[in-house]
Amino acid sequence: MASNLIFYYDAISQPCRSVLMLLNMAKISYEGKILPLFTGEYRKSAELAAINPQRYLPVIKDSNVQLFESDAILKYVADQYKVANHWYPTDLAKRARINEYMSWHHSNTRQSCIGLFRMVYLAPKFFNKTVDEKQRQEALDKLNKTADFIESYFLKDTQYINSDNISIADLLAVCEFSQLIIVNYDVTQGRPKTAKWMQNIKSTLGNVYEEAHEIVYKYQKEAANA
């Protein structure tokens, strides 16, 4: 299908990477407009503000369709561009299982991962704040609880999240966990199903995964040498 899709993003953003990887895996043509988050350039973009007044990324514009929120974008892209069925199954029972995780994701995986990342990396780097050890441990406990639930429930009987095939739910989740290498946290430690799941994703996505994560590796290296 021909595409008029414009994608506003920064690959250091976990939700942006999930959309980026779907677009590239599905070989969907798009115009990418990078709006760097760490420099604050995204706040100056009138184009972005016209679509999302809150100026959050990711955002897409596809002819007369304008969307923000990665959950909505992933589902729209999967349906509109008729991507391979495993990404977002048309079978309602299978789709419901993908939706189950995606509905749970933002208040759990997203919040626990970004909570630790903001505290340990963003606050010291950009706001010169010291890390309160009690708060750091509380954030880590919350993250471990989330990761344990994914291991014991969403990956209980399947190779991927609620499925034996990779889906958009996996893209959302893996981008949150992959970000944490910047703060030297490995979610796979003590979680064999999660370790296998992450390896499956990397193997399935191949260069698409690696290219999307180049910026993450860059900041991981910088943090390790700081």
C-alpha cells in the first residue's frame, strides 16, 4: 500500500522505538522526522504541537489521520497497512490477548521502567539531582515486581507475550526493558523465560532491532565511561 505517513520520533524514546521497529519490519514507507528529546527541540516544533498539543512523541500523520500514543499508533499501522497477521491478529481471541497486555503495559511496565530510568539517569544528567537510595530501592522493587509478573503470567506458556508469535505487544515491552541497560539493569537476570523472550525478539528482528537501538548503545557507553 502506498503511504503518505509522516513519523515524528526520537529513537531514544522507548515508545518511539516500538513504532519504528514495526514500520521497518513491515517495510512501510514513511517520512521520518527526528525531534531530539534530550536537547528539547521537540518542544519548539509547531508541526508536533499541531498534532499533539502536549508535544509528546511518537506522533504520526497519515493523510487525514493524526495520532499520538504508541498503543494507538501501533494498532492503527497494523490494521491500516495490513501487516503480517502475527503482529496484531485478526482472530478476536488472539487479538484480545495482545490487547490485554497493551492495556496493562502503560500503568505497569512503562511506569516502572521509566520511573527507575528517570531517577537514576535523567534526573542526575539533566537536572543535577542526586539519587536518593531509599527511593531508588523502591523504584527497583516496583520494577522487579513488574518483571516478575511478566515472567510468571504473560510468558508463562508462550514464547512471546501471550502468544507463540511476535506481536506489537512485544515491541512495546522490549523497548522498555532494553532502555535499562543504560542504567546497568538487566531484566533477564533470574528470569529465564524473559531472557529467552528477549533473545527471540533480537533474533527475529535482526538488523531492525540493532539499528533502532544504536542510540541506546551510545548512551549506555557514555554512562559506563562517566
